[in-house]
Amino acid sequence: MSKNLQFNLRKLHRKIAPILFLPLLISALTGIAYRIGRSWFGLSDQFGDFMMIIHEGKYLGKPLAPVYVLLTGLGLAGMLVTGIFMLKQRQNQSKSDKFSTRLLHRFLAPVFFLPLVVSASTGITYRLGKTWFGLSTEQAQLFLDIHQGNYLGSSWRGVYILLVGLGLIFMLVTGMEMTGIFRNNLIKVQAK
């Protein structure tokens, strides 16, 4: 891969990350809350519906909810793809690094890559399939089952959602830590 392309991927990754941080964090938290709340704690349908309103961006209105899902999911996919390319180019350097947030981020990125790609793509396909492409509930259910890990059975799907959600949260927080945004804001607050 050319140095120019590598630089552009890194730049794109760093530019998109702060924009996607909040929507992806909210998506991860509401997805975990929905699945764990409903499966493990027997929380009400009303609680589940409220979590899904936030998770799918339904608070934006019926026309914008699928757009929100599409942009958030594609944003996550873009972050994953650019991150994997950056990981490949930086492999040699990581061997000499001491333990750091960057090293941990790089180590766990390939672990969560496939589950996050599957989650994003099936979530997008489910929502857009039902809303824009007229998939029946039965057809769309296949994508929702994959998205929620239902193929693992009722005992393990909560664990799957918890691990994928926590993986996304971890990648978001460590990624943002590497940008220095948190440090810069903390320094400004302490200076006042």
C-alpha cells in the first residue's frame, strides 16, 4: 500500500472517529440494555421499546430513522475497514511498543472486527430491508436473529450482545483516548 494511501486512511479514520463516537456509544449502550434488560432481568416491553427507539434513531421520525441506522452502520464499517488497514501497516512497530492504550486498541481490533462487521451489516439490512425494500417480517427476522445472536440460543445471546457491545465501547473509548481529545479538554478544565 502506498504511503499516501496509508496516510489518507489514517487521516480519514481520525476525522470520522469523533463524529461517530456518540452515536456508536449510544447504539452499544442501548443494544446491551435492551438485550440484557429483557433477557436477564425480565424488564418490560415498554423498557425494550424505549431502548429500541433510541438504538434505531426512531426519535428522529419515521423517514430519518433508517437513514440514521444506515449512516451509523456504514460509519462503523468505515472505521473498521480503515482501522484494519492501519493495523496491517503498523504491525512491525507494535512489537517494540510498551503496554499502552494504542497497543491494546491494536490488539483487540482484529478480535472485534468480525462481530462488529456482522452486527453493523445485519442491523442495516434488517432496518432498511423492512423500511425501504419491503422485506416481510419473516424475511427480515433472519437478519435480526443474526444481529442479536439468536442462533446461539437464549442462554448465550445475551453474552454475545454484551461482549460485542462492550467491545465496541472499548474500541471507542481507547480510540478517542488516542486522539487526545479527552486529555486536551481535561487540561483546559484544569487551567480554568
